[in-house]
Amino acid sequence: MTMVTPLAQLEQYTLKRPQEVVLIEASVDGELDQILIFKGFSSSLVRSTAFDPDVPVLPAQAEILNIDVLVGPYDPAQPHYIQQGLTWETMQPRLQTAGIAFPS
């Protein structure tokens, strides 16, 4: 059985909501990273992103600290926030509303 990661769930969310962008702040091995997810694709704004889509941008041991939902496409000069400062737990109702299933 394949484990569905939070990143995979957020990628699915942006596929179902292509007008939205998800911006994650995470701690990866003690270092902060920012991951931008748009239309099912993830990219790190801090670290290099692998060309291979099978290499996860957010490692399994990463801790999600903060999730922002924005209007896409993302413009760092003028971000348009829908919701800011969500945790993984407070993001789950948005996932459920979009029809994203996740393990309990």
C-alpha cells in the first residue's frame, strides 16, 4: 500500500482547485524551506528541486509549520491570500471540501 503524503494531498488539492496556489513553510532537517504548489506541481523556493517528479520536494521527515492558500498564479510582489497561517490540521477541512481523501 502506498502512503499518501501531505504533499501529495496538497498537490491533488491544487489540481482540483487550479485557481489556487498553496505555499508551505516547512522545517527540513532543521532548516526552513518554502514549497509552492500550483496545478499539481511542487517546487521549493529555497532548495533546488529535482528534475525527476518522483523525487519528493518535501521529504517524509519534514515538518509542515504553516500553510497559506493564495489566488493563482502566484505573484510574490503582490500575493493575494485566501487564507493564511493554516496548520496541517486546519487545512484538512479544505481538503475534504475539495474531495481529497486522506488516511485517518
